[in-house]
Amino acid sequence: MRFSECELDRYARQMVLAEVGGRGQEALRAATVLLVGVGGLGAPAALYLAGAGVGRLVLVDDDDVALGNLQRQVLYTTADVGRPKVEAAAKRLAALNPELALDPRRERFEPANGEALCAGVDLVLDGSDSFATRATVAAAAARTARPLVSGSVQGFEGQATVFAPHADAAAPCFRCLFPADPPADALPSCALGGILGPVAGQLGALMATEAVKWLLGVGPSLVGTLLLVDGRAARTDRIALARRPACPGHGAAHPDLNLRETSLAPAERKQ
Ligand SMILES: [Zn+2]
């Protein structure tokens, strides 16, 4: 038998789906996902990926749990305050699903370690909260030809997409959407800008759905589509993302994504 009785019980509600079945569950069990950041987006995403039986989760975050995190970072309890997030997260995820391999790494995702982190996984899920880190993750994922589920959230609003420029010649990359870095003071941090917890949960769950779909080979994915969530208006919108012909962000031929000479014009978008 390919699955233990325990596994069959645990995953019964998804294995019964035609899109999953035994073969899909095996694909999930064989997969490794890298979660960059286990905060407002990464925490709910990690819970769903662990629940779904993604076999190995690599958790990268150098923060400690703070009381102000608990309003949205659903992996943690008040007793975890002060503990490294990746330690508390690994303990919680192991309690949820002891079948998993967990690889907690208390470090930042940086250019120096990024490509090695991406190279060892099947898919990258980026829930980091700074533009600089998101750009670094996108560059490393593109260079190592790994699909990247990317999301962000602020206030009542969030957005998510999947970047896989290696898998589809027409697919846009992160730098098609954001040709240049914004000024350092252009985007408020989470602490300054505020964030509604359930909206982060909504986006994190959406990102986990895209990750599971990719690992199962179920489509269509959000490649080439930016999904916008407006929690205040209770609506979602889709924007088709175009690949920019001159974009240097695609693949190994363009290893240097330091685009300081690029103008700040917004990315080309087609409705
Ligand atoms: Zn591009």
C-alpha cells in the first residue's frame, strides 16, 4: 500500500477529489515548498500546506513572535511571544501533521543564500513583507527556475499571483510587474500601514491553494494574472499581466536584477 491507514484517514476529504486522488497525494507528499516568511501570509499558508500533506516545508524567517503578530499570524499563541517564529511554527505544524519533514531556518532570505534555498525545493511561496525581500526572492526563483507564489497585503486589500517565467515563454516575471524598486519610503511597513488579520488569512489561503494546484498540476493557475482582493468592498478583480518584451528579469541569461537605471513607470498591464 502506498499510504498508511493513518494517511488515508487524514487526507480522505481531498483524495476523494478527482484532481487529487492517490497520485496527487503522492505528488504532494514528495514535494518540498519553501516558505519565505511565516507571518501574516506565511502562517495561514503553512497551516494549509501542512494539512494538505506537502511532504517537506522549509521555513525561513529571522523574526521572533511578538504580541502584535497574533492578530493575524495564526500559527502562534500568546505563549510563543519572544520565541523564534520558525521554532514556534515548526512545533505547531508538527503537532498538526507529524507525517511532515520540517526544516526551520532562522535566517533572512538574502542574495547570498537565496539561490541555494530555492534550488532545493519544488516551489517557493513568498509571504515576506518588504519589497526588497520580495524582489530578492523573485530573482532567486527565476534564476533557479522555480515557480513562485507571491502575495502581499495591506489594510483591507491584498494581491496575489504566480510567477513562472521559466515554464511559459509568455509568462511575466516579477520585474514585468515592478520594473524598478519603489523609493524606500513609498510603501508603509506593516507596523505603520496597518493590516486586517482576516484579509491576510484570505490571501495566505489563496496562496496555499495556488501552491497545491501547481504541485498537483491542476490549472489554470494565476500565472499571468494578478488577483486583487478588496476586503472592504468584498470583491475581487483580475488584472492580466503582460510580459514586457525588454524585461531583463527572465531566467539565467539575466542574473543581475539590479535595475536602478530603469524608470519608475508602472508595469504595462492589459485588462
Ligand atoms: Zn519580466
